[in-house]
Amino acid sequence: MLDLSRPCEACGKMIGGGFKHCPKCQIYFCLTCWIELMYIQGKLPLECPICGGKLIIP
């Protein structure tokens, strides 16, 4: 079961329903931080800033 009440690993806000997930290091991003990461990296799919894995929608 997916826990939607967990905080975003980047900003600490609750992730709710819109977030990205890294399968390697199990980091979760809220949608706002994912969009900011998209502007920083400028490509899709995004790479996890921790381990370099591809961020996916669970």
C-alpha cells in the first residue's frame, strides 16, 4: 500500500498524490520539487540527485 502522508525528501511538505520516486534509493519528491528538478536538469526522464537512477511514477 502506498503511503501518501509521507513528506517530500527535498522540501519536507506532505507529498499527497503527485510525486516521483527513485526505485534505487527510495527517495520521494513532491510534484513541486519534481518540476523544479525538471527545470534544473532540462531533460526527461529525470535522474535522481542522490544516486543517478531514473525517477518514476509509482
